[in-house]
Amino acid sequence: MSVIKLILREMGLRKWNLALSLFGLSLTLAFIISYQTTAEASKRETRRIVRDIGFNLRIIPDSTNMDDFWFDGYSSETMEEAHLKKLAEYENVFMTFNHLEARLQRRFDWNGMNVLLTGISQTIAAHGKKPMGYGIDSGSLIIGAQVARQLELKKGDPAQIGNLSFKISEDLLESGTEEDIRVYCALEDAQEILNMPGKINEIQAIDCLCLTSDEDPLKILRSELSKALPGAKVLQARAMADARARQRQLMDRYFGYTTPFLIVACAIWIGALAAINVRERRSEIGMLRALGHGSGKIAALFLGKAAVTGLIAAVIGFALGAYLAMSVGPDIFKITAKAISPDYQSLKWALIAAPLFSALSAFIPTAMAVAQDPAQTLREE
Amino acid sequence: MTVTATPDSEVKQSTEKNSSPAYEVSGLEKIYPGRNGDVIALKPLDLTIRQGEFLSIRGASGSGKSTLLMILGGMAHPSSGQVLFEGKDLYQMSTGERACYRAQSIGFVFQMFHLAPYLNILENTLLAYHKRWFCSDDGKTPVERAKGILTQLGLQHRLTHRPAALSAGERQRAAIARALFNRPKVILADEPTGNLDPDNARGVFEALQTFHQEGGTVALVTHGEMGADYATREIQLS
Ligand SMILES: Nc1ncnc2c1ncn2[C@@H]1O[C@H](COP(=O)(O)OP(=O)(O)O)[C@@H](O)[C@H]1O
Ligand SMILES: [Mg+2]
């Protein structure tokens, strides 16, 4: 009889052992998977919202006249482009950002139209994050809908600003905001057009709210930034993502504390049940030896059983985890329920990890089974 | 100072005097070291078991009968002495070679049956199946062979039943079927009738006798009087 058949038959007989093993393993998996699923959903939703409202930190020259700033939508003062690098290097000391980007913006008369010329630097992305927003190569323009309409330009057309030649790489959809009169270009092109070499007038950042929730981020940012970038000031576009991000941090921390304990407890649970199983099957092990079966077969019976249990638990744990995520996730993570969907990636992951983990947990009992003296059990009366 | 199983302890004489030896045991001893002194499980023993012999091993409880069978079966290392099976020293073999020896040459029968509770009788018999060594000279599949043996032992109507559904006598016959499956040269039986009533005990002895009549070697540990009638020789451990 094949090992797998023996394993399945034995499972069928000792249903309690199986049920208890499945119980422990599935619950642990369900916990991890439901967390993972909801945390992923939370991240996705946060990211989407942050993207929708744009960058949420604006760093501008300290000398900016705020009346003009709010009126024009940009600072009329400038600061050094080097600030961008400085800020990027300052990362992790008091904040971590997802993306940093420098801008130089001015009203500009282009062929008789008053456009908002906006030079954008290459985005500096935090490690591991993909840059988002517009990436613009030198020599390219991205134009707003009103610009496109009024100057009769469209994607692919050549264009001329001052003595620089461009190609329109994108014409944007109408947004109903000042975006419609923007002309985006690479920072260095804007600096040349405006004759402001090495200057910028704003750094935009997506902060990732790495500060603890009981501190006011803006206060700390301001005091820290004044050290890092004297001559700059910070405005925070209040991000809706704050509460969400804080909640996630809280859950991350909770999960970080709980998971190791849970995993160890689960391993002990599985190991103990496997040990009971080995104990119950002493006579069978002895007999298999007497019939000339080797250690490999005996190890395969127990490790195999653990692995099969893990496989079943992966499926149950995934289903349970997905269910939990959808039913309690929205409350715990403060996100909308429709953002959560079963994360099939975690099923794949569970189908590999759970059998391995289960077999590893049953390793010591299996070693006991292999080391057992068959003569001892068999001569018992 | 070896205590030999001398002729005066051999109540019955072997009728297979001329066949070659299956086992040659010399200076065999098993001692379990313990905190409160060593336990002598088997006192020094010399013994030859010839092929085709039906040997009955008797002795008081604790005299080392089970220990001897285990050593003969390659399941327990002796503390000293050697065991030759067909001229080869069992305990000079590797663990794997001893497992092969059991798989190919030995059938065990125990008092406690040791059937896997989750398998039916047919499947329990097939636990003795080793693909590597299965030799089907009569063209039968392993399942057919197992069914044949079980039928001979009167269990044909019990093939798909689990041990729990069987009487003690039926269980022991199933265990014998399993022992016979690999067509062993030797059956080592340790008080196989210890849990059986006289009728069932007779069935077991008869099965062993049939095996013996077909040329097999039997070493039987037994308490009662009955087994002696089937044996061709008897030794007493003290
Ligand atoms: N693992 C062991 N440790 C200590 N003593 C043992 C062990 N196995 C057997 N013995 C002792 O060896 C002696 C012989 O045992 P056994 O061969 O089972 O006797 P029998 O089968 O003749 O009743 C007994 O006294 C038993 O207690
Ligand atoms: Mg005994």
C-alpha cells in the first residue's frame, strides 16, 4: 500500500487527532491570512486615496508671502534645488516619505495663452516603492486640456517654448481645476525657459505617517525641517489617509507581537498531537519494522501525515481567513468593505507554507517514532 | 560460562537432524544495564535451529523467550555472542540489510496481533508486501496472493473488515496471513495463542503446522501444553 493511502486511512480512523490538528493550524492560518488580506486592502485603499488627493506635504521657501501663495497656487520665491537631495538624505531621521518631487512653477505667456508652466524633477521614491505621478523626460511636455484646446495641440505634436523644442507626450483629460492650464515639463527645461538655473519653488512629498500617533506630525516636521532646510516651511495638506494609516500601524504592531507567539503555540500544538499519534501507533511502528520496512517509510508516514494535514488546513484556513477579513476587517481597519477581496496569493503561499510548517512541527515526534525500539513494543503482553 | 541448551533440556528430539542449519547461535546473551543493577534478559545460550524444524521454546515468564525471538528476528542487538542465519552473521549486517532479511525471510506472529486498526484485513496482510522483492511465480498479483492466504485461513468473508470487527481468533489468523505473505523461510511466533481460547489456539497451531509441513522453519514460544504436540523439538530457557 502506498504511503499516501496509509496516511489517509489512518486519518480517517483517528478523526479527533486530525480534527484538533486542523483546528490549531487552520485558526493560525486564518488569523494570518485575514490580517494579510485586510492589511493589503487597507494599503491599497490608502494608496488610492493619497493618489487622488495628491501630495500631502508641501515644502516652500520660508519667505513666501502666503496671501500670494494661496492666490497664485505657488510660491513666488525660490529655493535651491539642492534642498531636494538634502531632504531625501534626511529621510528616516524624522520621517519617511514614499515620494519626493521638486517643482518650479510660474505663470508664463505661451503663444498668447497664460499657462502655468510647471517643471518637475525626477521623482525620488523611497526604497522599494514605484514612483508615481508624472515622470517627464527633458524635451517632453504634458499639457492640460484647456491648453490643448486653445493652442490646438495634441499628443505627438511638436511645440516650441522660447528657444527650446518639445514634443507633446500627453494631453490630459479635462479636470475642471487649474490642472487644465498647466504645462508640465522637466525641471531643467523649466529652469532654462524661466532663466532660473538650479532653482525650485516647492518640494512635494507623500509622507507615510511613520510618526507615532500621539505626536503631532506637523509640529515635529516643522522643527526638524528648520534644522534640515533652513529657509523652508512645511504645509500639510491634511491627508484623509491619516486615520487609516494610524489604524494600520496599530494593527501592524499588534500583529507583530501576536504572530510569533501564535506560530510557536501552533507548532507546539501540532507537535504534541503528532507525539500522541506516535504514542498511539507504537505497535504499528514496531510491526512495520518487523515486516522489514525502513526508517524512511516510518518517517514518511508521520511527516506525510503532517504535510497532508497542513494542506487541508491551508484550504480551510484560507477560506476562514478570507471570511474573517471580509466580516470584521472593515471595522478593525476602518476601511470600506468593498476594498477587501480574497487574496489568492496568500492561498498559494499557504498551500506551500502550511504543509512545510506542519511537517517541521512534527519533526521531533517523527524522530521519536523512527528511534523507537520496536522489540520493546512487540514483546509487550 | 555458557549454558548450552543441552540435550537433557531438549524434551523432544529434532527429526530434521540432517538438514542444514537455519540459525546457529553461540554465546548469545542480552543484558539491559539499569540503575539498580543490570537486568539479564537472556542468559548465555548456544543453539542451532535446523531448516524445516518446528522448535518450541519454553521457559518461565521473564526467562528471555521474547528476547530470544527478537534477536533471531534481527530486531534487538545481543549484548554478546553471535547469530548466524544461513551462515551470515545477522548483527554484522547493516540496519538496512537486517530489514531486508526480515522482509524476505521472516514472518513474525505476536500475542498481541499488532494489526493496524485503520486497515481492513486484506490491507493489513498487504503491509508485508514489498514491491522490490515480490516474486509472482504463479502469476498472481499481491492482492490475489493475500486473498488466497486469507481464504486458506478461513477469512475469505472478512477481507474488508477492520480488526475491531473480528474475534481474537480471526485477528490472529489475519496476523498469520500477514506473516505468511512474503513466503518467509522462518516464522517466529511469540505466544501466538496467549489470548485465544483452545479452539482458536488449535487453528493457529494448525496454520503453523501447515507452514512447517511445506518446509518452513518455526520457532514458537508457548506457555501452554498444546503447542508441544506440533513441535519437532523443544528447548527450555531458565
Ligand atoms: N528494555 C528492557 N529493559 C530492562 N529489562 C528488560 C527490557 N526488556 C526486557 N527486559 C527484561 O528481560 C527479561 C526477559 O524478558 P522477555 O524476553 O520478555 O521474557 P519472556 O518473554 O520469557 O517472558 C524480563 O525480566 C524483562 O523484564
Ligand atoms: Mg514474552
